[in-house]
Amino acid sequence: MESSTIAAIATPPGDGGVAIIRISGPKALRIADSIFSRSLENQKSHTASYGKIISLKGETLDEVLLLPMRAPRSFTGEDVVEIHCHGGRLITQRVLTRVIEAGAEPAKPGEFSLRSYLNGKMDLAQAEAIQELICAKNELALSSAQEQLEGALSKKIRDFQKEIADVTAIIEAWVDYPEEGLEFASEEEILAQLRSVQKKIILLRDSFRDGKILREGVRLCLLGAPNVGKSSLMNALLSNDRAIVTEIAGTTRDLIEETLRIGDLHVHLTDTAGIRENAERIEEEGIRRSKKAAERADIILFVLDATRETTDSEKELLQSLPKKHTIILSNKVDIAKKPTEHLSVSAKTEEGLKELKELLHDRVWKNGKPGKEQIAITKERHHFALDQSVQLLHSVCDGLNEGTSPEFLVSDLRRALKELGTIIGIDVTEEILGSIFSKFCVGK
Ligand SMILES: Nc1nc2c(ncn2[C@@H]2O[C@H](COP(=O)(O)OP(=O)(O)OP(=O)(O)O)[C@@H](O)[C@H]2O)c(=O)[nH]1
Ligand SMILES: [Mg+2]
């Protein structure tokens, strides 16, 4: 069955100098040729040709550059033509409409990447990396996506598979040749090998958290009693008078959310209503939201007032917060009389903010910032598959210790191999493929 020819705008919507419309499929060249003022027949692949897109009535729609890329040397592995037309929503849409008039079908989200994968241009992890690459919000996210695109993750998975397959082969030999099988390797050797690969898979699995932070950023929440200077700290961190600050306790009523960069961290910062007893109705609702925001946060910045003693209700509130995810700040050190036992800051003079930023950075990258060589996985799907294979290896190790019959061990090992395979796209069902690629935008 000949596949269809698809088309979509590949550049983001909005006004720009140039926009690109991508056509892919067996009829790509014929379609482009039929709407272009010049013949593409003798044009060399991967060279641009200047001309006009002509409407059905013979009018000029736009002046464009046409770039044909003949199969298989293209992104999708099919014949591809890119039309570089003028940017701007209307003109771009018109050219696309003309392309569809001439016989192309509108591409579904992610369809170009799906074809690239189906035509063996890249494996599944690489196709997913494209999405990551485009959405990357910071240098780290970008470099991790680039690594994945270049196939570093896929290579790691294949290395794991190879190690497990080696062990599987040996255990299969035990099944087939119960007499001599043990000569290939002892149980201890097998166990050691399995533990070693399992350890490596666990490391990769646990990089998911880092990956999530790379991709989505970290959620910080300012929490504390009224008037301690939460909103002032938000403003100081943003270098912007975003939140209203007054000397009246209970100024902030609603959540205020902003994003900022701290070093190479993408941070979502939330300022909240000060928490106290006996608040009136609006404030009461604000406080409820403060607590919700604290639950969602990756890190809570609990703010105290350095000019006064910590109250019982502050202590109580602090008790209820997850210690591991809380940083205590003593604000207003510029006017404090006594030294504090916590990180001292001043929203007013910005004293201590540099230290706070450093501390945040250290907290987030507890085990060191993921380096180039440590590939962080960023997909729930990858995390799940790695976790499954870890569990299966675990049960194989237990089985070996307990003398489980080798047939069962082999079956678990094969399942572990299969789970790993789903990451690079071996043994993935149509349904999974559909859900992966549908998350892409049209034009990718
Ligand atoms: N001297 C000094 N004053 C500060 C500092 N931070 C805040 N203030 C003052 O403390 C008062 C309260 O500050 P806000 O930022 O509104 O406090 P808040 O914690 O947001 O208060 P609520 O919104 O009511 O919960 C204001 O008068 C600020 O000017 C600081 O570092 N030094
Ligand atoms: Mg406030």
C-alpha cells in the first residue's frame, strides 16, 4: 500500500520573515511541481529553487524557495519538499491550502516523526528526543535531548539488553544441557553479572527525577506567617515589583505565580497568603490555597521574621512540612538585632540571596548536576519500562538464590528484555505509538 502524502506548516504560528511548509510522501514532488511556477523535474535534490506558488486560477500566491529532498535522504525517509514562503499566518495558511488542494493530506500531530521512525530513520527514543529538543527550556534540557537524539540513550538500552541476553543464553544452556551447562558460568558469576546490570539500570531509572526538573523546572513556594516578607522576597528574586507589599499583615490573598531562571534552573515561584489563625473569609480561602501550593512544591521556602521570636504557630506549621523539601529563611536581617540560626536574608538589601540561590541549586542537584555523560531520562514511559525491568531482574536474582527452575528465570529475563525494547521501539504496540506521536504538534 502506497502511503499518503502529508503536509503541514513546520514553523511556529505567528508573523515572521519566513515560514516553512513541509510536504512528505510519494507524491510530494508531483504536488509541489503542480503548484510551482517552474519545473522541479530536473532540479537536484537538496538544492533550492526560487519561484512562485500559483493558485488554481493562475494567480501568484507567494514568492517562495522550494527545497526538494528525495528519498531516502530526508527527515522522514520519503520524498520531502519544503516550501519556504513568507511568514505571517494568512499567507502561510494560503500556501498550505493550495498544497492540500493539489492532493496532499493535512498531517496529524507528530506524523512526520512517526514516519521517520517507521522508515527506520531513527528509533523511538530518538523520535521522542525531537519533541524534547524543541521544548527544552534550558541548556541542560537541551543537551540531554541532543544526547538522546544522537542515540546515546538508545545505545545504553542496547548495552543493557546485550548484557541480559548474554546471561539469558547461559541459563538457557542450563535448561538444554543440564549436565554441562554449568561449565559456561557458575551461579555466582551469573548473579554478579545480573546485579551489575541491574545497578546500571537503576541509575538510569532514577535519573528520571533530574530529567523531570530539566524539562519542567522546579516548583518553589514561599510560605510563612503574614508580614514576614514573602512577597518582598518574591519581588527581590524576580527583580521586579510583581507582588503588592505593605506593612499590613494579610496583604497577599491569592497565589502569585511567576517563572524565573536561577543559574541554569527553570524555576516556578509561588508567593502565598501568610498563614495565621482567625483570618477572615477571603484570607481563609487564601490560606487554604497556600497549603495546597506547598503540597505541590518541590521545595518550600519557609520564611521567618528575623526581627522577632519564632511563634508557636510558626513552629507548629514548620513541623507539618516535609523536612527534606523545606529551606528555612530568616528575612529582614538588615534590621535584626540578634543573629539567626537559619539562612539569613534580606529582601530589602538582597543580602543572602546569592547564598539562597546556591543552596537551591545544591538541593536540586543533590547528587551533582547531571553531566553530559549521565543521560537523564525524561519520559514517564521510559521510567516505567526501566522500573519493570529492574523488578524482573530482582525476581531473577531471588530465583537464582532460591533454586527456582531455570525455565522461569529465562521467562523473566525475556520479559525484562522486552520491557527495555519498548524504549527504543522494539515490541511497541500501535496503541503506544499512537499515544507517543499524538503528543507532538502538527508539523513535527
Ligand atoms: N527592613 C526590611 N523590611 C522588610 C524586608 N522584607 C519585607 N519587609 C517589610 O515587611 C513588610 C511586609 O512585607 P511583605 O512582603 O508584604 O510580607 P508578606 O510575608 O508577603 O505578608 P503577607 O502577604 O501579609 O502574608 C513590608 O512593610 C516590607 O517592606 C526586609 O528584608 N527588610
Ligand atoms: Mg505577601
